[in-house]
Amino acid sequence: MAIHLFNTLGRKKQAFAPLIPGKVGIYSCGLTVYGRGHIGNFRAFLMADTLRRMFEANDYAVTQVINITDVGHLVGDLDGGAEKLQMMSEKTGESAWDIAAKYTALYFEDMKKFNILMPHVSPKATDHIAEQIAMIEAIEKNGYTYTIADGVYFDTSKLSSYGQLSGQSLDEKEGGARVSMRGKKNASDFALWKFSPSPSSDAAVQKRQMEWESPWGVGFPGWHIECSAMSEKYLGLPFDIHTGGIDHIAVHHENEIAQTLAARNCLEANFWMHNEFLQIDGGKMSKSLNNTYTVADLETHKIHPLSFRLFILGAHYRTPQNFTWDAVGASHTALGNIRNAVRDLPKPGEADAESMAQFMDRINDDLDTPSALAIFYGVLNHASMERSVKSATLLAMDEILGLALEDVVARPIMIPNAVEKLVADREVARSSKDWKKSDELRDEIATLGFIAEDTADGQKLKEVW
């Protein structure tokens, strides 16, 4: 089936054609591990995961790379702020290396909770300093760099195509810039290598913990160079698709493209895909505004991470999505209902070809997950579809949706003996119209993870979700 994706580079939907038949290389900008990833970060990772699952469902062999930024990312995403790992180290007293290790481990744990497939490669910036230095040397050799007091910079005026991703000319970018020049030739120029500060007697200025020797002096790489260097190493040039949030378009991804062009005279990726922001109560979500939520916050509110995944699938990735606790709570209830419904189905037979064709048509059209979900619900609620066909169709669709239904389809709830006894006691209380005792027993059953639902055919147990 044909696949169409919106390409930010060109700003239109295009038919996808792989560089190598039957294979797809995808690079996604990962987490800066100075803190725990928030749910806005995970909207981007969930989009990339859905993209990967879509290609695999279309029988492509996918290589997915998601980097880990553990050095070089400065506050404000530009070149004049504090480096985030160093800043957090000075704030907490932990070493920058320990902070990176802690939040990298949490990132992997959170990915599993959202049922995000582990990338084939998760390269760390600190493990690829040699590759970054080599790429900077190539950029320098080709005449695109200059050196000032705080580092080696890319001269954007030397690249006539700079701004092609955002659609802004260099003059427009310069006119809208609100940055301190600090000796830069152009406001849009960016650091390739930052020098470590000179030793200081000022106790407030700590020595950098993450620094390396380079041809230009001791320091550390700029934020953008890691993605150009690591994507080339693991996917080659050019590769098929680069993904990330829309906040990366004008700076980070624009600069990645510039670096690769300057070093290799080659476009980094053919397709650039960007998800819109996840908003909080209609406004911006930002760590600086102290209004970000993590997996831990979801779980504190008794929202399963997979319920958040269903919530995210309910909006197109290129549409701003508004997070509220009521909205994600509705998704939590909906997923609980789905799980309880599919438990009663038999083992899967053959998937319904027509339903699957409709579903894949929607997913292959720029990841139209809202329309695909509507088809999924249509199958779930189809009264006359043969039940083993329904099982197979829902499971096939869930290979892309990623709601982990394989754990519950055709798997009735296993009820512990203690719960069965409480249910029997409650039936006695209901028969004798002892409603107070009946309610108390229902609450006790709930504490053990089950909901006792009263129906015309007696009590029916569902899992607490």
C-alpha cells in the first residue's frame, strides 16, 4: 500500500519512497538526561514509535536510532546559557555523569511503561566525541567555521541554503533574532565546540566535569553536532526520516542540516517529520513554568501510561493537543473498557481483510491515528463479526496502536480464591437485601483489584484499571 507522509522540508505531504527498497532508517531526537522526561517529550517518542510500527506492519525492515544527549545542550537551546548537566550537578551536588546515568535509566523504564519499542541504537553523545570532532574538522576544512573566545562556530552566512527547513531566509532569521552576539559574526551562527572556562579562584565557578581535548582546545561539543555525527554513523547519508518536536525545526534541525551539508555536501535526511506541542490546560508546557508532568505524575493520579498512549493516539501528531486530567482520565476509562471487552473474546483466527485494509489506509496516510482508532472501535463494537475474526483483527491493529492488547485478548480474568469468597458473601448479602454489607464487600473487592458489577445475570467481575 502507498505511504504518504508530511515532509517539513517542502511543507507538504509526499509519497514515501525508501532509499533502499524494503528498508527504512529513522533517526529521532531523544532526551537530554538532566531530568526525567515529561509527557511532552513522550508525545514525540510515541509519534516515532507509531511511525516505526506502521513501517513494520508494511513489511519494511526498520533501523531506528534515538540519541541520548548527555552533554552539550545549553539552557535556552542556544549558545549562551549554562550547560544543562553541569547546571544540574552544581544544583544537586551529584556528578554530571551520575545524573546522566540516573535519568537515562529512568528514560528506558518510562519507554517500557508507554510500550514504546526500544530503538535499535541509543547512542550517547559522550560516547561519540571522536565522531563529532571529526565532523567539525570536515566543516572547518570546507571553510564554514571561525573561532571566538568561547568556542568554534558555524558561519551560517557561508551556506546559501540555510533556513530551508523552517522556510526562513537568513535575513529573516537575523531580523527576528533576540540573542546576544558575544562576538559571533551572525546572530544565527551556532557553536560546534565550546571551550571550557579558564580555571577560576571564584568558588562559585566549578570546573567542568565533562570536557575533552580537541584540535581547538579543551571543551565539549555543541548541542547540534552530536545528531549529525551519530545519525551518519548508524544510518549513513542520506537516510530516510528524521523526527522530532516542532520546537526543533528552526534551530536544532536547521543546524543539523547545515552541518551535514557543510561537512559532506549531502542532505542529512529525505523526510523531516515534526509533532506539534502537547499543551497543559490550553497553555505552554515547560519546565521553566513548572507545569510539566511525568510518568510518576500519571501513576499518582492512577492513570496508566498506556491510557496516556491512547490519549495521544486520539489526536493527529501534527495537531496541538491539550492535556487535562479529565481528558486523560476519559482515555483511562476507555482503555479499561477495551481491555475488559477483549478478555471475553476467543483465541484469534484470521483478521478481517476489509477492516485491515481500511485501517492501514488511514495509518499510511501520514499516521492518521484518530481515523484509525475509529475503525478499531468499529471492529470492537461490531455485533455480527465472527468473534475469532474480531480477536485477530484487533490484535493486528494493536501491533501499530501499541496498547498491549496481546496481554488480555482471550485471557479471562484470573480470580483469586479470596476474591471469589468475597463475591459469594456479597451475593448472600444482596439476596438478603443487606445493602450496607453489600457495599462494604464491593469496596473490599475493589481493594484487591476487581470491580464487582451488578448485572441482570448476577455479579460480573472486571479488573481495576
